[in-house]
Amino acid sequence: MVYLELTDVSKIYGEKVLFDKVSLQVAKNTKVALVAKNGTGKSTLLRVAAGIDLPEGLGSKIYLHKEAKMAYLPQEPDFGENASVMDAVFDSDNPMVRAVRDYEEALSHTDQPDRLAAALGKMDELQAWDIEARIKEVLSKLNIDRFDQKVSTLSGGQRKRVALAKLIIDEPDLIIMDEPTNHLDLDMIEWLEEWLQSTNLTLLMVTHDRYFLERVCNRIIELDGGNIYHYTGNYSDFLNKKATREETESAELAKDKKRLKKELEWVRRMPSGRGTKAKSRLNAYDDLKGKVGGFRKEDELTIEIKGQRLGGKILEAHNIGKSYGDRTLVKGFSYKFQKGERAGIVGRNGAGKSTLLHMLTKELEPDTGKVVHGVNTHFGYYTQDGINLDKDKRVIEVIREIAEFIPLEKGQKLTARGLLNRFMFPDKQQQVYVSQLSGGERRRLYLLTILMKNPNFLILDEPTNDLDIMTLNILEDFLMDFPGCVLIVSHDRFFLDKICHHLFIFEEDGNLRDWNGLYTGYRETRKQELAAEKAVRAEKTSAAPAAAPSPSVSKGDGSAQEHMSQETRKAIRRVEGQLKKLEEAKKKINQQFLDPTGMDPDTIAKLGQELNELNEQIEEKEMEWMELVG
């Protein structure tokens, strides 16, 4: 069954043709990724598919199956200036979701008993208690707990989590996602990845996250030169099939060039006869010339900028720390960087990654310890919020303001125009204003302004956001060959694994773990550590009431595993009994609210408070039960 179909859709901005008469289908239960270079119209094509932008051309058609409920996740969700988290998350046409919203709002207004009674009645009428539990689970997984906050005050990562929560709660059949992993930390990315893997949703998305492509998608569509190419399988299959396609095209191009040469010789002989046969041959020549001329070799980003030499002392951190109020972001971090080192920094959003970078570059004074820079250390600092390019300047003007010539290896020099060409800004695009560039193109230009200053210590804070896969591949190759030091903050797991074999990982209370190895290796180790910690907690919980071993255990072989298993089962039964009592108490209060006549406002307020407390206790016991059975 086809859920979504685009037929002969086109989009043109001025003289720039993003795509022309593109057609694609998204079948039910398929997970499709759209890949292309920056500036070729990926996001625009998604907006057309979602019905936000209109396609051009009389023959264009967009078909959405009547049974397919669609949801769209943009790169930068916008809920309006005055919307609260509650407004954003529960903005739904689903009556059960609206009932849960009314119930949550009523709980915070216990001085309005009629409102609470009506909300409880609606929840019972729609049997919405299961969906309420599921919504709470989703919000908990996405770390959303403050409904009263204004969305406009949230960070990019928080807004993305709110948008994801709304999308998941609304239970669409077809999801269109534009860079869903942007602004999310690694824990959130991995949770989203697992959720998409485990559902039967139909998905159309744009992403540069190659692990996401590998593990989630079963079909990839490439937009290249205004044409669409279809590949079945995941990212690995895509790479193999794309290589085969390009090899075939290359072979066909060689044959066509030979044929064109022969045809050219025939045309140059200026045949006097212009009969039907001659005219058809001239037409064939024109067609062949257009085919060969239309074939273009893929532009390649090449970076050969010369780095300055590093001294014996490069960058040293001696027991540095930073706190804000009662919260410690960085605690006692010490490290001496060595020549050629490529290290990564990993942690949740808000953990203190950017704070650490600011201290290392001396933009921020640490509360404790000190930072020492080598006399020959020259930093190139690419920051998330540093893209302050003048939108009224042309691309070539931005570069020429820094330098006319760039030093290369082996004593050579390169003009600003030549360097821009190597960064996939051809002569025509160099005359384009910065305001006309896509997000990825601006990031590529900003990265160029950092590299052309000839640093020998690169600090890159989230350099992969909005960059296309081809640019990422070339950037990775450059960083692996870069003669200086590299320190990277990134949520791109593929990028980290390829570049960094040494990580500084933010853990609890501002402590940084020094990990020698790949990020994927750390995640496997961390999962084992968390499982072991959970087992220890379960053992302590179950063993606490009993001072002596269980008699039934001594009849067996006396192993610790047998004892732990039996005690865990007892703990599970105990928690289940407690949950049953709590649910019964909650049911009694709900029944009282169904007929509030005869109850004074104080009683209703008291019952509302009790209901809130019961819900919190039930949630705690459910988490305890999940830890025990897990």
C-alpha cells in the first residue's frame, strides 16, 4: 500500500532549479531516507511532501492515502512565542490526548472541583488512563517535566524533544522528519533510534547521521543533479549500489565520448546531402553531445591548508573546575595534550561541554586550577553560535576579508577564489549573498573561515550539524591527516568513531572520564556497568529486610545467584502488592469525583492533593518494578 506519492514535482528559486519533475513513492511500513548535498533541496522536498510548500508545474501531483495520518518534524520546531510546553505537547486532534491534557491541567487547579470532576469523567468515558500512562512514559524518556515553561525560553535540544514528544503522543502513521538528531544529545539519539526501530511506522526523513541510516532505514533515495535515484537497503547497501551506479555511468561516459568523437568528425566534413538519414544523424549527434555535456563529475572538497608547527608544550589543564551556584559543571579536570592528538568530548546537553572548551581556550576563567597554552599553539575555534557571517556580503567577499592568498603545503599558495572552488563553491555561487545560502552551506563557509587562518590546534564544537554526508566524508579525511591537534564536541557517533580514539566523557557531578577507545566501545562498557549497578541495587533492596539467608536456599547448592533470584522474586511480589493497593486507592478517589455533590471545596481540594500524591507513588513503584524485572 502506497502511503505517500509525489509525481513530477518541481521547485525553482529564481534561476536556481532545486529539483525538476521528481517522483517518489513511500510505501506503508517502509523507512525511507533522503540524502543529497547541501543546497540541493532536501528540506524543500520534504516540505512539499508534507504539504507545507506547493510544488511547481501543471503536471505535479501529491497523493496522501486517506488512512495515513501524517506528522512533520522540521529542523527547527516553532511553537510560537507564547506557547507553553503543555500547549506544545498536547496540541492534538486526538480526543484522548485532549482529555489527558484537561486532566493534567485540572490537577494543578484543585480549587476548581467541578473542573477536576469533569476531567476525571472524560478520562473514564474515553478509557484514556492507558494513554495517560504511555504519555507519561514518553515524557519521562525525553526528560520533559516542566509543563509551565515557555517554549521560546528552551534550548534547541529541548525544543526538539518537545516536538518529538508531541509527534510520538499523537501516534501518526506516516512521519516526515528533517534532521531529527540535530540538537539532541547522544542518549536521546540512541533512544529515538531504538524507538524507530521497534515501531511499524512509515518514515520519510533527511539525516546526515550514518548510524541512523544504517540501523533504521530500509530504503534510501538520493537527490543528485535534480534527479532521483532509488536504493533498497540500509546505508551500507546504499554505498555499494551507488558505487556500482557511478562505475556504470563512468563506463557509459567513456563509450559516449568515443561515439561523440566519431560523430564530430562526420559533422565537420559538412555533408552536402541533407536528406532524412543525414538529418536523423545530426539529431543523434545533438542528443549525444547533450548527454556527454550534461554528465558532470562529482565536485570534491579538497583541503590542503598548511598547519603551523606545534611546540613542546601545547595545551595543559591543571585541576580546572567550574560551578554555577550549587551545580558543578566541571570538577578537577587535568590533561596535557600531545602532538597529533585527536580527542572527543561527550556528554548530555547542558552537561558543561561548551563550558570546558571556553575554559581551555581561556575565554572563561576556571574557579579552580589553571590552563596553560604553548607559545606556538594557534587555535581555530569552530563554535555552535559563532556563525556570524554578514548576510549582506557575497561569499567571495567574506573570504577576501580574511586573506587573498592561502598558504598550502610544499610552499604553494592558493587564491581565495581557488580555495572556494575546492570547498564546493563554484565561481557562480561565489557571487551569491550569504543570506541565500542553505544552513549547511553557511556552516561549510564558516568552517573555511576557521581553517584558512592556519591553526595548528582545531577545536570543533558540533561541526557536523547540517553538513551533508559527502562534506562529512571529506572533512573526516582532512581531520585524520591534520598535522596538529584536534578536539571535537559532537553528537555524531559515526564521526566520533572515525576521528577520535580518545574521549573525555561527562558523567555525574562534573566528573570527566578519560576513555581510551572508540565511542561505541564505551557505550557497550557503560551498558554492562549500568546492568551491574541495577543488579546490586536489586540485591540490596531485597536483602535489606532479612538478616539471615532464606532456609529454602540452603537446601540448594548455596549459590549467590540462586539466593538473589529468589529474593528478587519476593521483591517483585511485594512491589506488585503495593501497586495494587495504590491503584485501588486511586480508583476510590476517582469514583468520589464522579459525584461531587455534597462535598465542600476543602474536601475536593484535599482529595485532589491525595490523587496527585498517589500518581507520584504509582510512578515510583512502576519504576522500581521495571528495575527488578529488568
